[in-house]
Amino acid sequence: MPRRYYTLPLRPDLILEKKQHEECSLEDSIRQNLHLIISTYQGESAYSNDFGCSIWNEEFNIQTNLRWKEDLLDSLATAISKFERRLVVRKDNIAVFLEEQIEGAGKENPRLRRALHIEIKAVLKRTNEPLLFRKILFISPVAEK
């Protein structure tokens, strides 16, 4: 029997009422879980204090910590290997870079925002197929005058 993968947000009330919950593919289920891992602050989840990654710890350290990228790559690799066991991923197949963008250029109060680009190249354990995940997070909005 094929496995069922449900979309997020999960609606257990539908399942308990024997109503149809929207389903998704294995790849989309993995992408949803990677999104959760990346967007969750460590210690935020009742499921596990380890769930999530250090992006939110590094957000303000980027300017002062020269190792922020290495620390973030370590955190992502550890979290993915622990909480997304349907994938094989190596640290050297995870890339992060920071891009600064000015919003509202030419206006009275333009804002400088940082976009953190994340790319994860992995392999599905079940089928040995490649999976590519890309995410852009806007962090540390800074007002510029």
C-alpha cells in the first residue's frame, strides 16, 4: 500500500472525522519538512528541543561572527540528517549566501533587507533520485537613512 503524505498545515480534525485531507507527493512532503526545519527556532518545538536550525541564532551574529556561514551549514546538516531521514544529504551539498537588497530605493526612507539564500542538494533514499530545495528568507530588516 502506498504511503500517504499530507500537506501542511496538517488538519488532524479532518482525518479524525474521516474526511479527505489534501495529500502531496513524497518530494513535496520532504520540501515542506525542510521548510519547517529551516523556519523553526531551536527550542520552539514541543516535539523536540533540537528541531529547527540556528538561522535565528545567527541572524544578528552575521555582522560580528566570521564563522556564521560555517555554523549555519553545520546546523542545517545536523538538523536535516536527524529530522529528515528520507534524504541523504552531505554538508558540502548545502549552500548559503547573503544578499543585501534595498527596498524602496528613491523613496524617503528606503530599507536595507538581507536575503538569505539556501540551496540543498540531496538524494531520496527510497529511489536514489536527486532532490533540489531552494529557499530565500528575508532576515534583519535594517532601516537606512
